[in-house]
Amino acid sequence: MPAERYDRFQIQRPRFLGDEHWECITVELGRLHRSLDADDDGQALSDIKCLVEATARVALDIAGEPAQPNDSYEKSIGRAHDLLADQPGHALARGGEFTRAASQARKIAGSLGLIRNQFGGGHGRGRMPDIRDEMVDLALDGGLTWTRWAVRRLGLFSEGRPALLIRDLIEQPATFHSGDLRRRLEAANLSAVETHHQQELGVAVGQRAMRQTFVVKWDGLDPCLESDDLGVWPAGYRIGLLHGLWFAPDGHPTVTPRSIKDGLEVIDPVPDAADALHEQVARVRESTQPSLPDADQESVRDTVEWLRHRESVRPTAEQTALRELLDHLAPPPV
């Protein structure tokens, strides 16, 4: 087959996609190129199907939902598409006709399973199928359209996974530059992940910020403090921040006048944060001495006055916890 028929069949590696996952895709792409070099149209139809399937399985693996051996081809493609379709990113097309166009590409890619079974390599046959050049071109164009769409999203999808982000924040601390965490939190699509993942990310960001990693504070805490939007900064993430600002990974308390204010202000928009607040205040009272002896008295006095005002304006369900925190910071004289 002439080189000009397939020299356009290249895929660009996205930023942030790990080597092991990129290799799974490039192995199948290499096989496709070899079958085209050999003018083996039947094998090319099989290889384009495998390239699409590998891309889908990479997405599922990154999501922590690895495809099972018996999962159907169309099931893997459909689930991968659903995961990637919601991926946010400034350079990605979203909504309207673009969403419908991507969905149509998925349907074409999904048809490659049957095309491979009817015409592709990998089957011993009693009669060779009649494969026309346009059939190969159409299958290649359709499969590569969806694959390129998916691969463009895989990098952001990968770096936004909660487990990887928590690893880089706390477990194996990575260097963050200004804007890195904000981009990765956007890629995580916080409002779409499960509440426990929101909380885990919030805890990790709060704990890293308390280690004086200022760029993490600027990207992961300050914008949340400045916004009441529970769609962008959902309740689970905010409650996790409260926990992370007040307690280190080993459970050691990290409460300071500043972290007390930040932790309470970040949950302002949450309508039902009283239970979480009661839990964290109880932990503070159990694990710290009254009046926060590590803080200077002027800071403690300012914090007490701020808390008294807050108690007067917050919902009744939170007032008991705020009163307990006040009593801990400014215990009555004996």
C-alpha cells in the first residue's frame, strides 16, 4: 500500500500521559503501520480495532476501572467515551454540536468490532473476504477520529485523577509551580467525582498548604475562599480543606489563628456543614491545649473576637460547635 495512504495516520502524545499508558497505544499504532506497509488490508482492519480498544482500556485503567477480560469491545468503548466526554480543559471542545460529533465518532469506532470479525485478520477463513480500498480507508478514518479525540483528553484526564493528585501532594510530594494545581483541580472535574474523592483531595490540599507550600495555597485554597460556587468548589472538597488545614497526615493538630479562620470561611457556602464542623472542633479540643499556647496572645484574642461575631451570624446548627471552640480558645477563668 503506498505510503501516502497512511502517512496521515499519526497520533500526538498529550502532556501528562504516563509512559506505560502511551506505550499501550503506540504498540498498536506500530502494528497498524506494519500491516499497511505489508499491504495487508485484513490485518489493518484488525489493527485499527485494536488501537481503538487499547485507547479505551487506557482510559479505564487511569480511571481505576480496568476492563475485565470478558468485557465486550463496545462496552469498553462506551464507558471510556463517557468518562472522557466530561473532561474539562480550556483547549477542549465542549457542548452542542461538538459533543454530538464526538458521539458519532464513538459510534463509528464501536462498529469496528463487527468489521474486524467480518473482514479483519486474526480469523482462519474458508473464503477470503472481498476488501475494497475504500472500506479500509473508511475504517481507518473512523477509528482514528475517535482515537485522536480520546487521546487529546487522556493527558488531562490522567493528571486530574484523585489518587495521582493526592500522591503528588502528600504521599510522594512533587514540586508545584504557580498554576499547576489549579489546572489539575480543573482536570479532576471536582463536581463530577464522588464525594469521598472530593474530601480526600481537599484534605491533601489543606495539609500541603499548611506545610507552607504557597503555590498550593494560591491555587487550591485561596480561589475556594474567594468563591461561593459549590459547582466549581463542591461541598466535599471544602469540608476536606477544613480537615486538612487543622490536622496533618499523621493526625497532629496544625490549628493556628490563620488556619482556624480559613477552615471556617471555606465552608461558608456549605448549607449542611454542621456535622463536619462538630467533628473537627471535637478533635481540636481533644488534641490541643486550651488557648492555643503556640500562638501569641494578641492573635488568639483577635481570633476569639472573630469567632464571637461568627457565632452570632452562622446557622443555629453550627453555633454549638463554634461556642465549644470559643470556650477552648478563651476558657473562663478558674
